[in-house]
Amino acid sequence: MKSFFISVMFLVSYAAAAIVVTPSEWDFGTLESDSPLVSQVVQILNNSDKEITITLISTCGCLAVAPAMLKLPPGESGGVTLLFDPVDEKGRVEKDMIILTNQPGFAKALFLVYGEVVEARDDEKSGAEESPAALAAGRVIQLQYYYSPGCKSCLRFLKHSIPEMEKKLNLKIEVTRFDILKAEVYEDFHARLADLGVEEKAFPALVIGGVLLQGDREIAAKLEGELLASAQGKGQDQPGVATTEPGHRELIGAELAVLPILLAGLLDGVNPCAFTTMIFLISSLALAGWSRRETLYIGMFFTTAVFLTYYLIGLGLFQGLRAASVFPLIALIIKWVLIGALLFLSGLSLYDYFIVRSGRSSEMVLQLPRFFKLKIHETIRKRVRTTALIGGSLMLGVLVSLFELACTGQVYFPVIAYLVRLGKDPRAYLYLLLYNSGFIVPLLLVFLLIYFGISSGVIIAFFQRSIKLVKLGLAFLFLTLAVITFLI
């Protein structure tokens, strides 16, 4: 025994050249066999001029350590918590904690833990009430689990391992789950890695207090010790634990989205592409001999077809872009391409504003190309002559929507890309509906005005007076969306 202590003292003194351990050993005194867990905080100082990685390994199941690894820059120290469970121990106890480092010439040292464990007296009931299980009872430990929902081992961990650990340690474990495939979650996870000063190694990853465990093996090996360490605290949220879902910036973006999205739909509905097509349709219906009542019916079916066509096109594009945006690099590319496109469109809309103001409306940049104008007019002339009121109106709405998309998409597509930036927020679907509702309001309004006897000439004159304001509004809208996209 004497030679053993001599060898231990030699190792500890040799370690002083690289690390300083305070205290140099732990005497836990005399404990009864049914005593609760006892703990000791040990400080380790890096006494060298290089960063040292320190790993602590227990030689006994009765002795736990958390965290089990430290990375210490030169001159800095870190603390670990040792936990000793006297259950099943008796008499003089001597246990070792192995200290491993990456320091050349000093690979290993031993930290001695010793004391006396005596049998519990039968007449002391209070001791039994303070067993390790009773000590942990009622404590709530919060974990954050970053995983992919398709990971089978992750689902087994959540469904089986966590309940088993709760039963074994008599703890209440609350797990907040994060889908690492979500772009916003992955981004926030990397921000957390930076805060903790560690690198990404493997998934799944689990955060408990200020400790990050990565990969199934590390989680299985170290989780119990970390839970025991947390159970020795106050049972409250540990430092560094997030209590809210990530993606708060996206939620802010969603709150800011309502008015710009509605305004985008309304402005897109009265932009020159859509409005001139609508006027041409009404004029063609009048020439074809349709009454005002029949024109209203045609307008209702036409508008319904436009709404459904635009919404389905937008929904398909939205789903495709959102699926691609789960990859962080693609999400970042979408963000900056969108900002650039919005600023570019804002500049073109402002340019069109000055063009219209100078009386040269035909020279606008953002307008329907001549080929599509001729195609739309041809389609309208053919369809308005059909006697199939409902079917013809619905088909006309679908065809005109597809042709107009070459122009109205200049507003619609950036709006969809903006909605993708809101992540999995279900309100994105409602905002898509909101946009398309705003888009068809001017169409419905014009058909109603025609029904109540307002001539198309009055409507055209009003539109020509308002077109420059529409262009100015679009310029402001694009700029606003660019700013919001940058903020989220």
C-alpha cells in the first residue's frame, strides 16, 4: 500500500509541470452505505504554454465525473464534478480517477478518492429517505435533442432509453426535439456550437446544461453521468439551456409579412400586365354580345380559375423551394439571391415610375412581352364566342393565368421565395392564400363595376391615372421585402 501511494504522489507531482489539480485528492470522510450521493468539484489548471485536452475516466461504477473531457487553453482552468455512490461499498474505500492528457511526456495521472463506508443503522429511517433515488425524485432535467426524424436509433432513444433512464435514476427528463434538417435549426445549432466552443462531430447531438454530447456512442456512454451531475443541482434549467424553439427570427419575419404580402397581391392585381388583359377581356365580352349579368357570371368563373391556377402554381413552387432550403448552403443562396432580385425589381419599378411619369408608358421595362400579349388576346377572342359559359370561363382563366405568369411572376415568385424564408411556419400557407386573394380583388371589383353600369372607358382612364402610383408602390414593396428578408 505504501508503494502504491508513493507511485501516485510521483504521478501527481509529475503532472504539476503540465496541469495543477485542486484539490490533489478527495477524502469524502465517513459515509453510511445508504447515504445519498456525495460530490466534489475539482479544478484543473493548464500550467503549460499549449492547449491541453484532458479526459477523465472512472475505474469504478460507483464513481462518476461530469464533464468527462476538458479543453483548456494555456493558463486557464476548468471544473469537473465527481460523484461517489456508497451503495454496495463497505469499509475502507480507495478509488482512482484516471486523468489522461494529450501533453507529450505526460499521458496519464491518477486522482485518488478515498474514505470509509459503514453499514447503516436500522433505527435510522431518515437515511433511507435520502437514498440516491429519493434525492433525485421530483427533479426535472431538461435536454435538447438534435436529430433527424427518420433516424431509427434516435427514435429508439426517445421512446425507450429516456423512459428507462427516468426509471433508473428516478428523474423527470424533459426532451425538446429539434429537426436538424431544418435550415433554421441547423443554423441555430452551429451558433450553439460556437457558444460552447466545440466543433460539429456527429449526429444525433444532445445538450444538457453546458455540455454537448455528439453521436449515439457518446450519448450512451456519458448521459447517465451528466444526468446525475444535474440532479445534484437545484433541479432548475441549467445554464446554457435554450427554453424556446429556434427560428425566432423567422417568427418575427412572419409577423412583419402580413401587410407586405397583402399589398403585393393587390398591386400585382392592378399592374399593367393583369389590368390591361382584364380590360381587353371585358371589351371582348361586350363585342361578343354578352349582357352585364352574363359578364358578371363569366367574371366570377374566370376569377375563380385565376385564383386556383395561381395558388396551385405558387404552392408547387413554394414546396419545391422549401424542400431545397433544408440544406443550409441552398437556404443561404436563396436568401441572398432573393435580396438581390428584390432590390433589382425595386430599381426597375422605380425606373418605370419615372418612364410613366414622363408619358412614355409603352417603354416600361416590367410589362408583358408582346408575344404573350398577342397570345392572350387571341385566346380571349376565341373563348368569348363559346356558348359553354362555365367551362369556357374556367378554361379562359387557366390559360390567361399561365400566359400572364411571364409578367405577374415578377412579383409572385419573389413573394414565394420570401415565404420560404419563414421556414415551417404554417402561416406561410395562409399568406400564400392572402396574396392570391389580394390578386383577384381588382378583377372582381372591375366585373362588379361593369355589372352596375360603369363603362370600361371610365375604368381605363382611372387605371391610366393610377399606373405611376402602382409602379411606385411596387418599388417600395420590393424594397420592404428585401429589408425584411435581410433581417430574418
